[in-house]
Amino acid sequence: VTELINVEIEFKEAERRAPFKDENGNEERGERVAIRFSYPNTETEHYTISRSRSLIDRVLEVKDEMPFLAKIIKKRSARGKEYYTIE
């Protein structure tokens, strides 16, 4: 996701994904979201997967409004923790 920070993209679809499994079948990390997107004025579509809780929540919250143009941005909470969201 870092190469997509502060870059305008067209969000086309978001889908919740199951956690990864390692080679031993153990679950790694939590929930993920797959985002299908393109850059404005291009037809080529791309995918990215994020485990950012705040980005997952925000993207799924506006899922029914897709497609739309927005940027993924990094913010800092009052406690100093960084997180991703869209604007």
C-alpha cells in the first residue's frame, strides 16, 4: 500500500479476505481486504491487499459507493499511532 499513499486512484471494488495461513497451516495475522483499483484515465486495473484495520473498516464502509476517486492517506492518532484511511 505504501506506493499508493497520497496518490489519487479509482477504487473499483473491495472484498474482505480470510487471514493468511503459513506453510504449517497456522493462521497468520488477522483480516485483510483486497482492493481493485485503477489510476485515473487508465483502463488497466490493479489489486492491493491491506491488513490495516482502519483502512479495512473505511473501505468496506464505502463499498456500495464504488467506483469513486480518492487517496489512501497516512494519519497519526492523538496517541501517536499511524494508521491508513481514505479521503
